[in-house]
Amino acid sequence: MSKLTRFGVSLDNNLLAKFDSRIKSKNYTNRSEAIRDLIREDLIKKDWQEGKEVAGAITLIYDHHKRELVNKLMGIQHDFGDMIISAQHVHLDHSNCLEIIAVKGSSKKAQQLADTLKSVKGVKHGTLSMTSTGKDI
Ligand code: NI
């Protein structure tokens, strides 16, 4: 772990009260950890915006009975095979499938993969959760 530095922050009382109430509802035990998370969140967002190497998870919900849908989704994933770390398929019920795809690579390419998968006809919902590779935070 790198060396810790303490620093003071001046805040308006009302703003601090709102922040304390907010972090209490999120179960933080102290302000320092909440502020560290806010800083990390901002740095990760910057990495995503600048197209740096990131990690993420794509989730898709779809009806596997739709014609050609599964083949199309597989074809797209093979096209982006160099950035897919793993894919998990869950049969939610008789018709609906949940697919969770873990990715690592350029943020632009991750966004492109998620958008391409979500735009396939028959995909009911898709999300891209963006995070860091953990190296620089
Ligand atoms: Ni299934």
C-alpha cells in the first residue's frame, strides 16, 4: 500500500450534513472511505471517457426462442473474442435467458460490443457496467 496523506477539507455545514446523511444511508463507517470511493469513481469515469483499458460486465436478457437470435449473439461475441474474459448463460425460465459477459480492454470497444449486442432484435434489455482493471486506483 502506498503512503497515506491526511488533508483538511472545508465544507459548508449544510453540504456536510447532506453528505453525512448520504454516506450513512450507504453504510459507510467514516467520511474518508466515502471520499476515497468518490475519487476512484471519478478516475474510473475518466479512464472510460479516454478509451483506456478497463474492465466491465455486460448483461443481456433475451428469449432464446427468437429465430437466429442465439446464433447472432454468438457471432458477435466471437468477433470481439479478444476482449471477452468469460461468458455465463443462465436459463431464467422456459423462454428467458440471462447472459453475463465479462470484458477487459478498451472502453470504446467494450461500449461498441454492448451496443452491438443490445441492438440485436429480440434482446429485451442489456446493460454495461463499467469498472476499472484495478491497476491504477
Ligand atoms: Ni437459456
